[in-house]
Amino acid sequence: MIKHYFLLLLPLLLFAESTQVSPIPLPTTYIQVIDIDTECDNDCLQAYLDDGQIFTFLAIADSKLECMELEDERMIYTNLLNVRSNELIPEELRIAMILPYKRIGRYAYSTSNAVFAYLLSRNHEFELKNFQIEDESPEELARVLEEIKDQEFHYVIAPLTKSGADTLVAQEDELNIFFPTIHKDDLNTTSENIYFGAIDYKEQIKRLAHYSSSPLVVMYDKSAKGKKLYAQTKEVYMDKNVSFIKTSREKVYKELDKEYSSRLEPRKKRVIAYGIDRKTTNFKWYLENNRKIQFGSFFLNTPVIKTTMLLSQLNTYDTNVTNVLSTQINYDPLIFSMTQEIDRKEMYIANSLNINNNTLIEANSLLSNDIVYDWINYASSVGADYFYHAITHTERTYQLPIVDNQVLYPISIVKPEGTRFKVIEEGELPQFDQNQTSTLPEVNTL
């Protein structure tokens, strides 16, 4: 399978402008339907493939197929043979990226790879140009915006920090800009040319709140993100309109002394929070013989490495845990290799990533990139898809609503069981007003 996709990428690398090996494009292949019954169902299409009649298959399947297995085959052979549709598509597909390498580290490379892989998979000439900036200062951003306009780019993907995004929005009202790293709620803007692709942690917390009991024990790292997640967790959990698990306290009363148990209020929501320093690896002080946290739900707003340490030590110090909850930050396969199954037995994680396009997954994998678990790369691919749709007027790969310029993602609840994440609750979209669905203004790029 890997060799299959490697062959898929080789010819495409030759005509992806700005990263091309050769300026000479490959010959383009068009397939014409001649004397073939085009009323062909999935079994019929599969029969052509099984018989090795690839061109007949491609001639009939000249547009996206509903069957995912057949669609994967169609995309593979379309890209391998450089097959083009007969429909007219604008010649100039040009997207710019603003990359602050020093601020976002590895994401400067991985987000660029995610966009590159997406554009390769669409089998159309494109120009993807990276504009590197030293920092996110007003002067540096003004310089790069002017450079982008001088080179007549109209669509920009910018994985910036909140500070950089604030500065950029204040300066720009012409270019269509997509921030894969920022949620609209984090920026005070109503600009119609600015789009946001970050997942909604608060909506994930709302979904998880229904799995929680009292007390809710929130453990968070002392970064800005950790503190924000703690504040959102407390706000959602204490909302009187949000229900939570009502667990029996009979066992609690038996194990705790009478003086303490008499002060317990079984149905009252209580939040106990611990901010954890980055260097802390031993959590004995928080967990051992701590009566306040017994039989609580543990909400871990910590990075995956620290989370795996906490999961192990919750078991080591015999903490009576109702369950363990976490947002997207712990939807990571490292959970399986760094914890024992018993440690994650009652763990529930919110996940907004749902990609079933094998062509995109493999194309990213060949570039050492991940869009299955890494939400920033995934969001960058969503942004590229949205701009591709705006330029070519073709169907979007990611059928995600964009409401009030913010991408909305469905939220599933999963459990890490065995060696995979098992879906406990199927993904649902947050409620939204259909009338606020965003559409990109048309830009003449020819």
C-alpha cells in the first residue's frame, strides 16, 4: 500500500509549482466514454477493476463516488495517470502561507506539509508559496502582507499565535485569511475576510460534563492554555443547566469517618483544582490519602506525557476514581504505549477529528505528517479544502459547516480500549443557525 501511494506522489511532485523538481509538466490524460453503459453500480465498477480494465473504470467513474473503497481506487489511479476531468477549472490555483518558524516550531513545517499534501491529492496544477517571518510584530506582518499582495495571492493560510492573529486582523481587510490555530471566540473581530479553523475546547468540555460526577477534580498545567482550559471546565461544570452523573455515596460514607461524611453534600457540584508545574512528575502530594478527591471525576487538562504519568499514579496511590475525562489534547496514540490498560479503563476523551479519506492520510504520512491525531494539521487541511472549493467551485472534501466564519467540528466521545479509540458517542455538531453559514467571496484570480 505504501508503495502504491509513493507512486501516486512521484508524478505530482513534478508539477507542484514552488516545490517542483522540474519546470516541465507531465502529459495530461483525458479519458472519453465510448460505447460503454455508464449506468454502472458499485458491483459493476468493482468488476472492471478486478478485470484490470482501469481506463474503463475511470471513464465511468469521472466524479466522486459514494463508496469510499472505490473512491480511494479512483483517486489513486487518477493521480497515478495524471487524469484530468473534462470540466473547466481555473488554471491558477495559488495559495500563500505565512509561517512564523520561531513562534510555532514544528508546525511551521507540518501545516505546510498538510496543505501541500491536500493540494497534491486534488490532481490540479497549483502554486503553494511559503512566506517566512521572523516574528509576529506589526512591522514584520505588514511587510509580508505587502509581499503577498505584490505577488497577487488572494488566499492565505496563517498558523499564527493569538497575538499574531490579533495583529494581522487589525492590518488586513482584503486578503482571504484562514487561521487553523485560532478559534473565532478568541479574537474580537467581525471581518468577513477572516476565517477560523481551531477546534472548540469549550464545546468538548460541555459534551464531557455529562459524564462527570461530583467532586470534579481538575488537574491542569500552569501554561496559559492549561489555565484557560481549567477556567472553561469550571464554568461549564458549574452551569446549573448542565447535568452530571449522580453516583451513589453509600460507599463513600462507609470508607470515610463520620465527621467528614456528615459534611458531604452528595448532589452538590464541587470543583477541586490543582495547577501542576511543568517539571512535576511525582503526584503523591496531590493523590495519596487525599479524602477530598475520593470517588470524583478527574478532568485532566494536561499534555499527553503528563497525562500518562497521572493515569499511572492514580492507580499507584489507590485513588478511587469514578472516571477520567479529557479534551482533544489527549487524543493521541501515545496513550496506548505509555499506560497500562487498567490505568485508562474509565477514561473518556472528546474528539473532533474525523477523516476517512485514505488518499489524504497516506499522502500526509509519506511527508511524515499526521492529520489523523494532530488537530492543527487537520485544520490546515480543512482550510486548504475550503479555499480550493472557493477557487475551483468543486465539491468540498471536508463537509464541515462554516458558521460565522468559524469551522464547526462534530464532537465524538471515545475510550482508549485495547489498541484503539472506541467511539462511545457518535460525533454531533454544536447547534448553529443555518442562516449564518459563511461563503467565500469570489476572487478573480485569472
